[in-house]
Amino acid sequence: MASTDDIFKLVTEQRFTEIEDLWTEMVTDANIELDEYLSVTDAVHKTGDSSRATLLLELLSEHLESKKQYDKVIIILKHMLRYDRESDQIRKKLIGVYRKYYKDSVSLEEYLEYSGLNGSGPIMKAIKNFEDYIHYDVGRAFYFERYGTGNVVAVKPEKREIVVDFERKEKHFLTIDIAKGLLTPITKDHFLYIKQHDAEKLRSLAIERPVELIMTILRSFREPMQASRIKGYLEGIVDKNQLTKCWERTRKNLEKHDNIRVTGKASKMYSYVDSIVDKESQAIEAFHNAKLREKCRLAEEYARKMPQVFEKLIPNLVQVARLAKTEHPGIAFDLLMLFKDRKNESQLDYSLDDLLVVHPPENILRGITNPINGARLLSYLKDKDPNRWPDIASTILFAVNDFKIMDAVSERLGDIPNRLEDIYLRVLAMPKAYQKQFHWMLKKIESGELADFFRPNLIPKFIDSLSYVQGVRATMRKILTLKNFDEVMARAELPDARRIQESVKNSTELNDHEKSGYLRILEHHFPAIAEEKTDIIYSTEAALSRKNKELEHLLTVEIPANKKDISRAREFGDLSENFEYKAAKEKQDQLFAKVKNIESELMNVRVIDPALVTTDAVGVGTEVKLQNADDGSFIAYTILGRWDTDLSRNILSNEAPLAQHMLGKKVKDTVNINDIEYHIVSIRQAI
């Protein structure tokens, strides 16, 4: 008998005539799930041959229709609309199948008419409308917490309304859209119906057979539930004070029951299945319905808890791995490790080295579903190429967003402390560029692992980061308690205190209570700074970007290169007579001084906002046009910050003497330059 693996191979090779022959054989195979058929036609569609994909589904739908499996035929026809969105032929076929499947509905034709399926409008909207009407067809039973159980007695499709007779309110009108959020479909053996009509029966079950009570809930809803939701339904049946104890007494026996399926790790989900066979079938169905990442997670779960299901899914997993290795390397790696642990990795047509040829390690790590596998990959990389490992690890750490992977990388860099120190300094120098890594470091500072980085000179970065690094506020509050702030200020120096004061005052994220607390502590340790004025550096966005790039180049290129020069120079012998070593160390001092200076300047930057630049008087961000009072010639100057200065284009720093002389002057005012008198003739925005 043909398999989906066989046909996928033909699709890859685009042997379409053979595909049709094999498909004809496959449609009669009852062991092939519907999703498998649809994945094949999707693969054909991706080759650009939509008409052939549609033809294959037509053959399948005709076969299933002959078997009166109308529910599956409807799914297929709706899937065909992905390939041909507004096909009149599919529309007509769908109407015909709906008439067969819902032949007992007395209002069927009315629903077809008002939904738009009989017309020529958008078909997907019409399908949604029709299925809304049929879901709330006359006679259907529902539960509404406010009014109890009830039956639909009328449907008004022209108004998208239904009328329901509830136990506590007859002829209650609801729009279908509101009904979707309020009504739960039920039958007379449904838990909610029994709870409404015979609650005593359920109370007896709670005492005598609590597992059966919970199974009644799960059997009624036929969907996975968390413990919190189950306990919610038990309210009114079990005393509220006893709910948790009742659940804990029942849970272990429930999880062992053949009719109960448990999924999930941190948050378990419970669902009812009719038998062990059904339990396996449901697990397989859940796998087929799952998205790619979920398929991988389920495979790992089945390998641990339902090995017989895992064995059945191996051909599907091989296909998933084959598709994943190109576009989803993390999942491909997870599956490779799963097969390796099960000692059947030979069934996959790739190895870890094959993946690493095509995908950089950071791309694999970003996509893994199992953090344990991330640690395994890092260990493999370190053992395989120990010389390149520090560079590989650094690249990975800056490329991923997962704190656990960052922890694993730093742990494996622990024997190279200088490299780890460089990484930390790079992150702290540019938290805006490395936001996840910065947040990760804050967590480590909070835990005490990186307590050495809780330094006075870094406090401004911590405060400023609140405005541009998402998700750090809670961690920052734990780090910057008033007690911790007081301790760090006790060892701060005056320049640090000045920068911290400026950050606190300018922060838009700190509340008034926090600001006053920090400023009070600052003034306690440094009474003089209360009256000091901060030296503001004005800058355009472009100049600020250049300065940040300069800092990044120092930290990532020049300083690491200098460290290599120092290391090489040490090899030349006696350091007291070693000129190369002294020169390299002198350059190191210069580089670190330059970094400190740039970092200090960045603390005081104020980006020039064009929206705030006025032209009433000369100010930062304006262009001033001057006229020589003697010969009538003109000259123009632009006033920006120190980093934007360009004398060749007459761009002055606001700190320059000439700019200081012009600041605040207005049109028609006089300016004296080199003993020549000029009149200001215009002031306009320069950015």
C-alpha cells in the first residue's frame, strides 16, 4: 500500500503523473489521516500547480462522499478554497454536501439564502454565516450560567438572532455573536444539565466516586481542561473550603485511569477518551492537528509516556524532520536528539554536522523547543572546536533571547573569565542595542551572581534603561531598593553622583516617590550637588548614532585587539625592558579612558527634537543668516551640539564662543564677528 512518504518523494521530484496514480491508490486507505492527505496537496500547491492540488482533493472528496462521510468532505471542500478562493464550482459542491449533512434541519434553505452561499458574494464569509446559523439551529440545547439550560426555539438569520427558552427565562433573544461568548452546547447527560436538574446526584459522586465525577465533567466538554477550570465546575457540588483537598485526593487516581489523557508539563491538561485505543487515537490525532513546534513537543511527551504511540508516529516524525531541517533547524535538532536518545537516529537523513553546515548555531538554538537540547548543542560545539569556542559562544549569546541559553553559554565560558568580562562590559555599554542580554544581566545582579556590576557608574544606565528596555521594571525595583541605593552611594564619587542625579531628575519612568527617595539619599551623601547644574550635550540622532558606533567599535574591536597585543607582547620576555608591552599597555589606558569619556558624555546627551526647536531667537537646532553691515554680503551658521560640529559647512557647537555670542539673539539684532558688524536677517529650523 502506498504511503505519504512515497508521495512526498514524488512531489519533491515533481513526478506529477506518478503522483496521481499513487493518490488513486491512497484514497482507499482507511489508515491514512485526513490531515496527511491535505499536507500532500499543500506540498503540490507550493510547487505552483494549484489545479493539480485541487484535482487530487476532488478525487478524495468524491470517494468520501460515496462513503457518506460528509463532515470530512466539507473539510476538504473548504481546504480547496485555499487554492481557488472564489470558485463557483466549489461553492455549488459545498451547498450540495451541506444539504445532505444537515438534511434534518427544517430551516436549511433559509440559512443557505441568508448566509450568502446561494449568492455570489465572498464565499468564506458566507460559510462562516451558514455554520453560525446551523450551530444554533432550532432544537439545539445550550447552557447559560445566568439562566440555566435551554433550547433554541427560533432562528432569525436575517437579523443574526436566536430565541432560547431557558429554565429561568423564556423567549430570550440573543444575537449569534453574543451567544458565542455566553452559551455552552450541552445534551441531557451533560454535567451542566445534571448540575442544574439533579445536583444531589453529583454531590453523592463527589463523596463516593470522585474520579467518576471529574470524568463526567471531562466527558461532557470533550476538551482538555486545566485543574483550575475543573475545580470551577465543582463549586456548588463540593464545599468551597474542601475543593483543593478533594482535587489533590482525586488527582493521582484520575491520572492513572485508562480513560483520562494528561498532557503538558508545568500546566497539566486533562481530557477524556473512550478507551485505551481511543486514547492512542486521540494522541495521534492531536499530533496531526498540531503545528510544527507542538508536534515536536508532543513527540517528546509520547516518547516518555506513550512509547507505542511514538513508534506509530515515527514515519510522520521523519517527514516532519525532513521538512524542518531547511526552515526550522531548531526543531530539526530537537528531533535529531529525540531519535538519538531512542537509538534510531539512523532513520533521519541528516546529522548534527549536516545541520551546522547549513545553519549557524544561534539559528538552531533560537528554534529549539527543549532547553536541555540547547545545553547539549553548546557542549558539542565547545568540545568540537575549543579554539573557536569563545568566538562562537560570544556570537550565540548576543544572538539569542532565551535566558536559559545565555546561562548555559556563560557557564561554558566560565573558564575564560576575560571573554565573559568583555561580554558583560559590551552589554552594559549599550543596553539599548542588547536589551535581552541587559535584562539577563540585571537578573544576575539581582541574584547576587554579578553583584560586582552593581557599581555607582552604572546606576544611570540602570535608571535610563527603564524608558527603552521592556520588562525590566520589576527586576530594577528589586535591585534599586532605597537600602541598596544608599549602600552604593556610600562608595560613589562626586562625578558619579552628578550623573545619577541627572538620570533621576530626567527619568520619565520613576514616580515622584521614587525620585524623592533617591535624591534625598544623594543629597545626604553629597550635599553640594543639590545646586549643581548638569553639563548637557546636545546632539542630533545621526551624531548620537555615530558616537554609539564609535563606542561599540572600541569595545568590540579595538580593546579586544589591544588585549591580544598585550598577550603577544608578554611572550617577548622581561616586561621591564619590553617596549611592545609598554606601548600596548599605554594604548590600553588610552582606550579605556576614551570609553569612560564617551560613556560619561552619553549620560548627559539630550537629542535635539525638531518639534521643540523654535525660531523666535537663536537656539540649538537653528540656522542663523547674517548680513555684513559694510558690504551687504551674507553668511549663515547652524547651531548644533559638539558632536555635529563641521566648520567646513559652518556648523558650530552650541558651546563655541561664536555660538554662545549669538544664542538668544533675535532677528535685527547685531552680532560682532572679528570686529565686523553683522545683522541677523533670519532664523530658521536647521533639522
